[in-house]
Amino acid sequence: MTVVGMTGDEAVAYAVKQSKVDIVAAYPITPQTIMVERFSKYVADGEVQTEYVCVESEHSAMSACVGASLTGARVFTATSSQGLALMHEMLYIASGLRCPIVMGVANRALSAPINIHGDHSDMMGSRDSGWIQIYAENGQEAYDWTVMAFKIAEDLKVQLPVSVNLDGFIITHCVEGVDTLEDAAVNQFLQTRKPLFMLDPDKPITLGALCFTDYYFEFKRQQVEAMQNVGEVLDKACKEYKGVANRNYSVLETFGMEDAEAAIICLGSTAGTAREVARKLRAEGKKVGVVKLWLYRPFPTEEINATFRHVKALAVFDRAISFGAPYGALCSDVVSALHTLAEKPKIFNVIFGLGGRDIKPSDIEAVFNEALETARTGVVKEETMFVGVRE
């Protein structure tokens, strides 16, 4: 392995380069632009044999990716915020047609008002579009998960698209040391895509045909079954990747959960800050823990239940708002997952970081202390806390 200083966007582009992608179709948007800009340089310099398709919008980008994927090609695209919203229609078509496309998403706030900084409102708005969703904490994870995403997406038990999400600017534009694999190691791990069905003029088939009440329901049920296969396939891919990269991945990562009475669960870059705060509090004798979800869709219900079964209080961090809903998206899923447990933690929601606002260690420490008080009393003072907002 070679350690290279690169931004999160560059790490994704480098992973795509090593993954021998056949087609990239994309449209630039801040803070994703560097992903496709850097990859276009690989194409221009002859470092890859990829066909780079310049399109007029994100909707067209995903449309081109769908068509390419159906021919059996390995396909990548990238987007962010309003770009993801513009391709929303095509997200459902990509998953419904079982296209194993991989997409890098630089998570960014949705307008209005216009904002170019990071929160999770863009992908949370598409959480039920049938895509596998993975969230990276840093540039290293963005690199590793991009390589693994192709393996997971293209498995014949899955055949679904994957989004690899990284927080806008916090990860996309910050330079870190990234342990990159040798090309040969990636080739050994990933190999060539072997599609089950593909469009071929010499062997014509129909894909995406009109489907009314007779079969539409069955198609959707098949997508559900494919999602149910993701856990097994992801676990296998992670174990194989550990053999290549000597790095451990799974559906989630824990810190201090072996005896935690109060815990935080979150996505993305926030997890690193939360762990540092938890480390400080544990040194003070406070039994706190942190859970970082790598896999958000499909939601790892069994693992969540096992992790929080003995926790007394749980703060769920959402970097997006579900307007009109009791909780944010992640909190709603956690509540749904844990509701069958005979003994379950007292749960409250923390809304934070909208529009890229920083979450400070002192903010997280205050949440931990609130969770510890909830664990002690068994009473939730606020079902939803807005942390860092100006009153």
C-alpha cells in the first residue's frame, strides 16, 4: 500500500480509476465537482480506458448510466444536493431495472435558501429510492467503500445501485493521508463484472417494459428480496477486502459499547468527533459509547437491536429534518428497529449541523450528559433537541 495525501473527492476518483470502470457519465456540482474533474483528467491522460460522457444535467447523467449499465458495463457517476434532486426520477429507474451503478454523493444542503455546505438532506430525501446507502467518516473510508461498492452492487444476489456518501467540504475538500492499494490488489478483489442479463443487439431482450397491475407488485417484491441479500453480500465483501487491505468494515462500528449506559448513534464525519468526546468522558468514569452506521440502507435492524439491547439512553443524531414527522429519518428508523425489544433505551433525537454548521465537541459532550441524566432518571426531557441553532 501507498499513503497518498488527497481529499475525499480525490480518494473516490482514485478508487474509481482502480476499479476499471467502463462508463462515467456526470455533471459537475459543488462540492462533488472534483470527483469527476479528477477522473476526467485520468481519461484525458490515457490512464484509464473509460468512456467519459459529458451530459447537460444530472437527470441526463443518471439516464446515461442506466443505459450503459444495462449493456453490462461497469458504471459510475457522482452528484450532490440539487443535482441529486434533479436526478430523483432516474434513481427509481436505476434500482427498478436492477442496475448496479455506483454513485459518489458529496452530501450538501438542499435549497432554499441556497447553501453549498454539508448536511444529509439530499440523500435522506432519496432514502426510499431503492439504493443501497453507505456513509463514510473520512477520506480513507470513502476510498475503501467505493471499491467495495462495485463488488456489492454487482453481486448476482443483489444487482442494485449503491451510493457512497461523504460529508460536503468536511470530507470532500479536506486533505488526509489515504492508504491506497496497488492496482493489482484491486483487480484481484474486484475482477470483471459478469451481468446476469444485458442488452445485446445480437440477442435482443426487453427491459423496462410497461407493467400494470399484473406484475408490478412482483417486481417491487424482488427488489425487497435483493435488499435482504445485501447484509450477507456486504459481510462477505468486507471479509475479502480485509484480506486485501487489512482494514475492518461491517454494517456499523462501535466504541465503548461493551458497558455503555448512554450512547450516541450518527452517520458520517460526526462519528470521529463523537468518539473523541466519548474517550474523554470514559476517562472520567462515565459509561458512554458511540455507534457509527456505515450501512444506512438497507437498515441493519438486527445489528442495531443487538448493539443497543442493554443501553439505558440513546441520542440519535440527524443531520437533516423530516418536516412534519415526529423525528428525523435516522431516529425514525432506530425507533422502528428497537420497538420490539422488551427492554429498550429511552431515545431522543438530536437535529444538528444543517447547512454545514459545525458540531462542536462541547455540543456533543452536552448531549452525552443529557443522555446520562436520561439513563439515570428514565425520563426524556426533550424528544427532539436542536443543537447549535440560534434561538
